Amino acid sequence: MIKLLEALRIAGCSAGIFLAYLYGQTPEEVLRIMTPWFIGSIAGLSGIEGLVFGERAAREKGFEVHSNYQRQNAFWFLSIALIALLIYVAAWNVYANIAIVLLFSLFLVMSAANHVWSTIACGNRTWQNMIRPLLTLLLVIAFWYPVTAILFK
């Protein structure tokens, strides 16, 4: 189940990027389409994984089992996913999208750094640990155009 959730996160982000660049006519539209797919796929599914399959996920990823931090992290993921959905449904302006994308992207960059550290310093060479920095880089590249085009008009 954990590998399925990981595949769904990647598929959801990929679908969002594809749809955004296919249907988005402006940087604002691209960002509006990508944001809920990006945050919903990663944060929403990670939150569910942490709460429903927490013990199994921790074991597969080489992390501590039954950690309060894991549960707290799951609630953080669900919170940001719900706010991303609210921003989309309520059609808040583009700067709400940028703010939540930058916040979540910064979290992912820091998380990727943690995964690199875990790989090097702790010898945690699980697939999820090794691939996270690359996937984070790809997401930053995908969001570069709409975010910079809007911020630096």
C-alpha cells in the first residue's frame, strides 16, 4: 500500500503539471491548475499515509515507528492540503496560490535536504529516501515558470 501511495503522489503531480501546461493560457492559470494537484497529491496522500498506515510507512522508509512527530507531520500535511483546496475552491487570488506553493516547496526542499543527510550520515538507502531530492528538484523546475513570471512581471 505504501508503494501505491508513493506512485499515486508521483502520478497526481505529473497529471497536474501536464494539465496545467496543456490548459493554462497564462502563468496565473498554470499555477491555479497545478497547485491543488501538487499539494493535494503530496500532502493529502502523505497525511493519509501517516495517519492510516503510519507504522508500515515508517518501517518501509527506515524511520522511527510510533513517533509523535510522525502523527504531527501527518496533521501538518492534511492541514496544508485542505488550505490548498480552499484556495482553489474559493478562487482566492494568485498570491494566495504563490504563498502556499512557496511554503510547501520550501518544506519539500528542506525535507529533501533531510533525506540526503539521512542517506549519507545514517546509511538510509531506501528508495523513497534516495529519490526524494530528485523529485523535489523536478517540482521546483515545474513551478519555476509560473511563479517567476507572476512575481517578476
